[in-house]
Amino acid sequence: MCDICNGKTPSQVRRDLERTIEQYGWALQYVESAVDERGVHPAFCYTVGLTALGRAELVITGRVADQSVEVLDDLAERIWEGSEFVAGERVSAGGLDLCMVPVRECEGWLLTAKRLYGDVTAVQAVWADCEGRLPWEGAIDSTIVQPLLGPPPGGRIAS
């Protein structure tokens, strides 16, 4: 459950977020999945704080909280050590094979980062399935579980 749902004020939540960023260099925001009359909205997780370094925030969709945290903490730590991830780059983190995809519209996904910094950019860590295929490489499109927040390498999903 969210901090505000648990009784904290928005200013308390923001102070906690800023303390976490100050202590660790970034914070993570996990958004649980939901099912409503419009359909399924898969879980996603993103960093807040990398913008202050002049870097893109990171986001992963369709994974449980523990694995999302493991992947994003690993990638964020590499950024703090000087790495920079670019669109189309293949990396491994948290036991997953990933491809980095630029996020087209951060406003609808990275709300906490947007509130804190204004303009933000992000890259999505898109994970490969158990057969090593990315969503745009398989015969079955897996973007329902893992929505793509930007164009895959080559610009479109194979059909």
C-alpha cells in the first residue's frame, strides 16, 4: 500500500523520497498491477534521482517488486559508477537479459520523478522471455505483460 494510503502527507512522502535519494543516490517507485473495466495494467517500477546526475531514469514493466528492485538497483549503481545505457544496448541485470528502449512519454509513467524534477527522460529495461526473445522478436507479442514505452530497435514490433 502507498505511503499516503497509510496516512502520510504528500510533504512527508516527498521528504522521505528526498532523504532516500540523498542517502543512496536514487529511490525506486513501484506501481502495482491493476485490473479494471478498461483492462489489465501491468506493474512497473522506476528510479527517481538519476535526473539529478544528468542521466535518464530507468523503468521496468511487468515484473514483481523484488525482481524490479534487483534489476533497477543493479543498473542504477552502474550509472553511479559511470556507465551510460543507450537505446538498443543489450545488458544483463538481476538475472535478466535486457534491451534498453527510450521511453517516449515519461509524463504518464514516471509521475514521482516528473513531480520532483519537471522534465525527465528515461530508458526502459525490456526483458527477454525464458527463450531469450524480446517482445518484438517472438511469434507471440508479449507487450500485454510488458508494455513497451517506446520504439524497439528497428522501430516496430514484428507481426
